[in-house]
Amino acid sequence: MPPPSLANNHVSNEPSRDNASLRSDFEVYKELQQNEIRIVEIDPVTADSRSEQVSGRLTHVPRDKPPAYQALSYAWGRPSEREKGYILLDGIKHPVTSTLEAALRRLRHEDGQKKLLIWVDALCINQKNLGEKAREVQRMRPIYQRAEQVSVWLGEHSENSPLAWKLLKELHVTSDLTTVIQSPRLRAFDALKDLFRREYWWRIWVVQEVNSNENTVVYCGEDHMSWSDLLQVSGRIEKATRIILDAVYHDQPHSVYILTSGGPRNLRIQRHSNTTADETKLPPLVDLLYLHESKFSSEDVDKVYALVGLSLDRETFGAIDYSLPARLVYIHTAKYIITQTKCLNVICRHNNDGNPLSLPSWVPDWQRRLLFPHHRVMHLQIREPPYEAAGATKAKFSWPPWVNNSEVLQASGFTVCTIKDAAHPFYCPIDERDIGPTLAAFHGWWEFFAKAKGSTIDDCEAFQRTFCGGAWAPRYEEFRREDPSQRVSQFVRLLLKMFPRLTDGMPPIPTTPLEEGIDEVELEKRAKGTVAAAALRMHGKRLVVTESKLVGFAPMAARAGDKIVVLFGCNYPVVLRQMEPKVKDLQVDGKFYRGECMSWALIGEIYVDGIMYGAAMRNLNAGKYIEESYYIH
């Protein structure tokens, strides 16, 4: 399906308001010619005049042969802070965020002579000229590529960020990480964790900005470090994961994940790369959407538009059009990905949200809009080795030409079974180290499982695979500190210690001996770490059992009566819910036909023990199941 017509209209990161006391509208702007960009000239100060207001002017320069300039990458701050700063442009007060004012104040030269030439989206694009904004947003990547330097502004120092910066420098130069990564340094590592959680790292547009120029420098208060050095330190932290877990965060897997995957590594465009974007090896758009689904954007559509220019699909996705509502942009994106990949995996990116955009159930909402904001629901896509429930099949799909409606996905597959019963869903506490609720949920899930399935050794192995949705991906697991078969044993150990009465009458769980030669304190630390990590996987999920006694790890919205379906071209089984039959007008060759079709709502992906690697497909080929079409609304 060809993409819909998508004119560009970049929405500024900065506020836009009419206030005559601050500026004379946009009289400072002159029309850009075809081969021009604007640059801000920021006046220098001296060491004695650092308190002076930031001042400067806009100037036009050739786009292809500009003078040496910097390009700024920054986060604009909370909405309440967005109009609390200002700078003087040609002597006129111009409102900006306090973050931007602080960045320019930090970057301007203090020799009293040299002007700072810098490109800033909020200043160098006339935000009231929609045509100009439409053109310039598509050209932002070349602007960052041609800059002499990209300057990243993380913000002013906080109370503890100097500790984090000191730790970063030590980690960069030390030859023995164990001399730096020690339990007495907990406060410094907490500070580094806070630094890696600053708003900057979660802004979607900065992904493009830092991946466009190898000469990038990161500023925080008076400190700075090159982007390449910061990436190198992040790589050393990731390699030292086990050391950090043992010495600093034994029962805080989420904290370890922030250190190893947050900060600069959170802005990579390829999961295993520490370099800027290679124009010959750009990833597909769908991979970027998966990798950066945790990012925020002020405009819903920017969760897609900010990544298109960094992807293989930048020439074929279609024009960017900010006049379209986010709902239509997300529908177009889902259709485009399905059409390009012949794969339905993208429809499984459900986050258990309230669907404020009224999207069809098969269309992901890419905005980070969580019902449970402290933890995201982990998808089956992160599991290793990758699942292949539909084998090597390609998706069979279409969008039936319903009159005035092309938002129904018709997909082929087969029903495996019907959900008979469901356990209570689990919601991870704000702090996953609060393991009491997780142990209670584990206890309830085991009782549910044992009643429905059994409690033999084979059953226990199936439960162990199912209660967290199969194998745990290396970047989330306990970093292979114990045999996975011991995980259930660790849960039981803590249950007996913390909730002995809860285990009275509980179906026995076959366990394996815990690792020998480790003292009790260390064993308990490892057990608590395992439970905390499991909590993040169990979050927003529930166990289900089918009429044929299959067991599954399902979305929290799944319920009795829902169907478990394998769709061709989808690596994960899905839960579908039957809706009332829909009467539709079908248009064929200009003629209208009226008919009825069975309608379905997609609830989400599901792990079903025993069918994740093609077993159901083999049963289909053996005649056990029947292929059919599903009209998913």
C-alpha cells in the first residue's frame, strides 16, 4: 500500500507566545533563501562580565559552505520552566527556556572578542513561518553533520552530579575497574544513575542530533567530556556489569540496567554499536522504533518523525506531515512496516495503555504513555533465542476496502485454543526490591498453575519457563550468576523464610539444590536479585490456562473466552477477543456490496509453553488446525 501523503511542519521544542513586552513579534527574521540557514552569533563576555545577559543576533550563511559553527543538542525542560528564560536578539527580548539560556551562557566565549556561532532549532527556524518549518525539519540532519562541533547540554550541576562526573573520569582512566567499583562508592554510583536518568537522554530528537557528527562534546555545568570518551566509559561499565552487581547493586537489577544501558548508550541507533550513524548501514525504521520506544516527545508524531531520517526507510516512508493527527500517522506507520517487512510482529507492541488516540487494536501507540509509569511492560521480542511461533512464514494480510474505513487488518492464521481461566495480574511495585508482592504473586501463580496443570517435575519445569515468559534476555537477566533451573528454588527459599504461613497447604514445588560453596548471606543476596529481576518481567502480566491445558504468560487484559491464535508472519502467538459481527459495505470495482464479517480485537502477544518454536505450525500442517482469516479492528 502506498504511504499517504505526509508537508513538514517542525514543532519547536520552545514555546511560542505573543508578548509585546518581550519581543516585537518576529521582526528579527528575514526570509531564508533556498541555499541559506540561520546561525546565531552570541556575543562574548569576559571573566568579569559573566553575569551579563546572553545577547546576539541572527545571521544568514550559505547552507553548503557555512562558517565554522556549533549545533546545540539539549532538552527544553518541564513545561512550567519553558518561558522562564530569555536572551536578547538584536536588542529585542526573546523568550526561551531556562535550559537554553543556561546552555548559551555556558558555551559563549569569555575572551571578550570571539563570537560563538551556533545553530539552535528554536532560534534558527522562524517558528511562525509554517512553510519554512516544513522545509527545515527535513534538513536538520545535514545541519548537525556539517557543524564543526555538536554541543550536548545536560544542564547545570545538581547536588550530586559532581560525584558522578568524578566517577566517570576515574572509570575512563583506570586500568583496574575493581579499584573503582566498590561498595563504599554507592553514593557515587547513585549519582551516576541520576545523571544517566536526566531528561536529555529520554528526548527523541537527540537520537538524531548525537548520531550525526563524530565531534560531539557533552557539557554539564562547568564539566565536559567528549562524546567518544563518554561512550567508551559506558562500554566499560557494561563489561563490568557483574562486578557492579556483586559490589554495588546486588538486589537492584533495574539500577544495573540504567548504568549499563542508560545515558549515552540509550541514544544508539544500533543496539551493539558505539559509533555515530553510518550512512551505508542505517537500520530499518521498525528497529529504531523498538530501540527508542522508551523516549518521550512533546508531539506524539515525533516518536516516528524524529527517527525516519536515521532509517533505511527515509526515502520510502512518505512525506512528513505535521498537519496529520497522530492517530493517522501511527496507522500509516503500522501499515508501512507490515507492508515492507511482510511480518506482523509490530502489532504486538502493546503497552497496556488506555488508548487515548482511539487506535485500532493492531496499531501500536509509540508514545511513552504508560498506565503504570514506573515500569514498562517487557515484550517477548527481547527474549533469547528469538521465538518463531509461525515458523518462517510470511504474513498474509490486507486492508479490506470497507467504505470510509481502511483501518481493519485482515490477517490469516489459525486458532490454537481458547483460554479457560486466568490468574490475578501482577503489577510491579515502584521499587522492585520490595519483593513481598512479587513473592505473593509467584505463590498465587504457582497454586493456579498446579491446580490446572499439575506439580510433577515436568510441570515445574514448564512453570519455570512460563511464569516470566520464557528465556530471560541477557541484558535483563542476573548476568548468568546461577543456573536458570535454580530460579524457582530461590523463590521457594525466600517464600519459606519471609512468608512461612503462606506456604502451608501449597502444592509442593520440585526444586534443585542451590549452588554449593556459597555462604548464606550471598545466597540470599542472589535470591533477592533473582526475584527483583523477575518482578520486572512479570509486571503487567498474568498466567492463563486453556481448555486443552496449555499454559500461557498473557497480557493483563486477557480473560476466559479469548482465543490464542498464531498469525502467519508473526513470531509470537496473540490473544484475540471476538467482537460483535460487523455489517460492512464493501466497494469492488465501483459497486457496493453489503455483508457480515466476524470481528476481533487484539489483546496482545502471549507466551504459550510448547508452541513458541513452530510446534503449532507443524500441527497445522498435520491437519490439527484450520487456516482462517481474522478481521482485526
